[in-house]
Amino acid sequence: MERATVPAIHARYAAPDFELPNQFGEPVRLAALRGAPVLLVFYPFAFSGVCSAELDELESARAEFARAGIRIVAVSCDSKYSLRAYAENRGYSFDLLADFWPHGRVAEAYGAFDAALGRPLRASFIIDGAGAVRAEVRSGPGTPRPLQAYRDAFKELAES
């Protein structure tokens, strides 16, 4: 089993801007979220086991992240209709964004798209309030990203 990779906070680079519909069809634009940190989480498929476990864990920690001013945004290539059913079924209160068409365009902009399988990779990006990517957390197929990696990255970001 491949372990999650958690690099230290690194030099800033601009997070690619995007606008995608959430599970309610409302547009969410990354640039509009500036001013507060964002946890951008790409995941392969709604309703899959590892993805659901990861997002369940994020939902259980959502209040903790919200107290720190961190916005959670999760992205897959599923349609907004599937994502709405998924959010309702699992009780997710954060935005699930549909990178449905053009298929995987945003995931590809982040280097988080597996073109051979037509799905996002397990890749998360810690974005500061100025819109810069400060850290990445990645893991291989079937390997969940550890929630503690996000906590550690945001703690290090706050201290930098």
C-alpha cells in the first residue's frame, strides 16, 4: 500500500483559478474565496469507499476547520446531480464541486488528473488567503490521506 506524501510548506505558487458548480448547481469560484485559507480536496469518485471515508472524516472535522477560518472544497468529476445525492446521503455540509465538463479540466490544471482512468488523483492543496498553494497532500489509489496532514500543514502555515 502506498503511503500518503506530505511535503512541508513550500514556496508559494499561484493556485489556478476556476469556477465549478457545487452540488446545488451554484457556481463556486476559487478567487472569490480569497481572504481565508482553503483546503482543496480532489477525490476520484462519489460513493466509493475510500473517498467516502476521507470526506466523512473531513465532515467530522469541519467545525474545527471553520473555527480556524478554513474553507473545505472537494472536487470530483461526478455530475452535480450525483454530488447532491452523495452530499445528502452522507450528510456533507461543505461544497462538493463538479469538474464534470470539460471533464477533469480543473483537476488537470492542478496536476491531479489521471487521464488514463478519467478521474482525479487523491491530491489536496492547502491554499493561503492570498490564493497561493502552500502545501500538497497526495496518496496513491486506495490510500486515504491522513486528516492530521491537513492539520499539520495549516498549523505550519499559520506559524509562517
